[in-house]
Amino acid sequence: MRMRLDLKQLKQLSVETESGQKLGKIYDVVFELEGQIIAQYLVRSLLHTKDYLISRDQVVRFEEKRIVVTDSVAKESVLSVEDPPPIRASVEPLTMRTEK
């Protein structure tokens, strides 16, 4: 049976290790354009304290409500989550000009 998911459905799946550790949910993916495949999954913990970069090779299986990944993901793939830098406008204010 072939399973197909759109990005919205993929983002609803829980991501867990083989030993049952809940890592979070997918918030983005990285595509490999040459093969038209997903190369990596970006997973954010439920409390938004950790991000995980999961290679497609680390995915063990897809289930109806979750994705199971190797236990090594919890140890090796942690990315630090920092507050984003403040957005600074680089646009200069507009001045009105009148035509005669």
C-alpha cells in the first residue's frame, strides 16, 4: 500500500524514537531537487526548546499518527533554538512629492 501525505498532514504527525521518546512535530522539510525527494525533516519539540534535523535515512517507518526514527536522532541531531534577531527595517521613509 502506498501512503501519500501533503505537507499539512505531515506536520500533524508526532515524531518519536524507536524507544518511544517523543521529539515533537515536523515544522519544515528540506528537498533534494535532483531526486525530487525529501532529504531532511526539521522537527521542533512541543515546548519549542529543541530542534532536530532528521535525515531521511534516520526514519524507520511512517505510521498512521506518527513517524518513528532511530534512537540516535535524540542524541546527535539537536539544533539549538535561539530567539530570532529583531527585525530591523532597512527601508527609508517615503516623502511625498508633488508635481507641478
